[in-house]
Amino acid sequence: MAKNEVEDLEAVNLAADWADISQGLRKDLGHQLHSQWIKPIQVGGFCKETGTLDLFLPTEFSANWVQDRFADRLSLAWKIAKSDIRNVKIQVHPGRRKIPDMSLGGDGRRAANDGNDSSMIAVAAGTIGEQGFTSSVGLDPSLTFAAFVTGEANILGCNAAQRMAATEKPQFSPLYLKAATGQGKTHLMHAIGHAYLAAHPRSRIFYCSAERFMVEFVQALKQNQMIEFKARLRSFDLLLVDDIQFIIGKASAQEELLYTIDALLAEGKRLVFAADRAPQALDGVEPRLLSRLSMGLVADIAPADIELRRKILESKLTKFAPLEVPADVIEFLARTITRNVRELVGGLNKLIAYAQLTGQTVSLQLAEEQLTDILSANRRRITIDEIQRTVCQFYRIDRSEMSSKRRARAVVRPRQVAMYLSKVLTPRSYPEIGRKFGGRDHSTVIHAVRLIEDLRERDADMDGDVRSLLRQLES
């Protein structure tokens, strides 16, 4: 095997080990700490001579934080996973610019220019330099409105976000984006920042997570710099605060955020907040702040349905051209990875990276083999009983008809649809499915599956019925 191929396989193996280690740390540390500090880690090279593995983080601040608090745990986990690793070196990614100070002190012209670590404060400030007007933007350049794929589940949030970034004054402020993890709310916040800066080139934008806001607030409090902190915070034209649920229980920080919201709204500034729950569901937040968060527009971003998941995957395929990904693989990923969009795209990226690094062809078998961790985490166990109940409610027939011998068309077709869905959505074999439908032979189930597949291609009404049932069962 050539040297490059060996290195590629080693990289794949390290990536697989890291996926297992990261998942274990997520269970130990909890979602918040894992997302903040562990998830941004990138696995670097491994030196066999010294037994040293490089782990990279995007900023010096995050590298120091992880080194101080998690170095021993990471080192132990890697030694267990790979016996020839003796040392773990945590450092700033060599391709990243080191950021000496994350505080809001000073003249405010520095920015945390790292879009991949949403916990960091990002300041976009227009400045006049020797070579004319320039902008220092701390937003992820890939997270724009052009890159955001819309569907029924997220169209309200996307339209509201675009309105917030438009030149004309929005009809509502603040905008509150509510969505579960990985459904696109952070993408929209970055997109608002990019679009607003394009429409208002001399504007000042402040982007951070609620937790990071609290860290800076406490730091300013300890250093007796609250006056400067307040003045700087209220000088921005657009305030973007992500993961607002993490400000729960911090009374002093809540009060400062409340006063900041009032000050910015009084001056006609724009505010955007994002969280994984509605304002009214934020326990530990004082009523005055809750009223401010919900006084504008609360835009829900629902979990992506299967049509949107297909569109997202197809949009991502353009960057991998001319690599071919079969349609059955896209359908399999869209139907199986349902928890959130981030996992969906991550699954596609992992599959394609593995295929490219090993020289294999992307196939359904390869997807099932290499995405077992993602697939098992997303697989909601849908039962045949649940399918029968849903189909009977949809077609308004009695549940007993699923097992009856009646052959009236009004009964036979729903029964065949239920058999088809049982094969698509469950791991049950044809004989097992037949037994759940009144002890029917496996050949009857095979006939039903093929018939519904054929009808879906020829009959738009049948295809619509099946799509509607799939949405109900997968939601």
C-alpha cells in the first residue's frame, strides 16, 4: 500500500476513534459543555515515534480552556482507544489566527474572527483604514442566506431573518428564533449578520452565545469595567445572542441584558435571539426579560421533513461534483437521519470522505456500514402496530380490517399501504409482516410492496397519501 493511502487510512481510523470518544464525553459532560468545548476539536496528526497526537482548537482561548480542564480526560480516553498514543497535545489550529484578547475592552476594533466556534464573541465593525473602508467580520463566511435551504419547516424563520437584515426598518424587533439543536437557527443568525453588513456597510454587529455574554459580563464586573462594558455593548446596531436558554438563573447578567435590550430598542436598533425553546419555557428567567424576548416575533423552525432533508442533501452534493452519489443513498440518508440537519449533513460528509480516502464507490451498503453510529442514534423504532393504527385513522377504517379476510377495495388498498410502510419503516422480514396482518403469506406482502411502489410512480394521489403517512409516522 502506498504511503499516502496508509496515511489516509490512519486519518480515517483516528476520525472513527474520535467519534466514539466524543460521544462518550458528551454523555459524561452533558450537551452544553460538550458543544462548547469538545465538539470544536479537530484531530491532527499522530507521530508514532513520540506517541503524540495533536488536537486542534480554533482559538487560543478555547485551547487553553480545554487544556486546563479536559486534558487528562482526553489523554486517558485516547490511550484506551489507541494503545500507541502516549501523549495528547492540545493547541491552536495552525491555520487559525491567534486571538490575544476576547474582552470588550479597548477600542473595539478587534473581532473574534472564528465562525466555527459560535461560543466566541464576534464583532463586525466597519473601520476607515489607510486603503479605504474595510470590514472585520467574525461570522462564518459559509453560513449565508444563499446557502440556507428552505422548506415548509423553516420558511417562516428564514423570511423573518431576511426581513430583519433588510435595508428598511423591520416591523418587529426583537426576532426570536426557536428551534431544536441542529435545525438551522445559528445558520440564520450568521446569515442575518452577513446580509445586514452588506446592506449597512458601516454598521457594528455583535454576535455571541448567551454563555459567552455571561463570561464577559463577569470579567468586566471583576475588573471594574462595567461602564465600558455597557457603553460598548449599547453601541452596536445589530445584537445577535445565540442559545439564550443558557442565561437561565444568572440574575445580574439577565438584568444587564434587559437594560441593553431596552436601550437598543429605544434607539431603533435590531436584536435577534435564538434558543431551543420558546421564551415562556425558559425557566429561571425573570418576567421582565421574558416579556422583552417575546415582544417582537417568535419564529419557530420545525424539524426538517423528508422533502426538506432531500433538498438539503442535494444542495450539498454540488460541492462534491463530479463524485456521484446514487439516488437510493440520498433517499436512505433523508429517510433515516431525522433528528437534525447538522447530523444529516455530517453523515453525508463522513460517507463521502470515507469513500474518497479509501477509493471506494459510494453505495447503500457503504452508507449502512460506515454510518452505524449516526443511524442507530436516529433510528426511532416504529412498530407495525403503530403503522396499522395510523393507516386506519388516515383511511377511516376499523383496525380489525388489517387482519380481516375482506377483499373490498376500500379495505384492501389501505392494508397494502400498511404492508408497504411496514417494510419501508421497520426491519421486519416479509414473513414477520405477513403474520401481523392476519397470518398472511410472505408472497402477499411482497405483492403489496411492489404494487404500492408501482402505484406511487403512476398515481399522484397514492404518492401523496404515502408521503403524508410517512410524515406522520416519522415526526
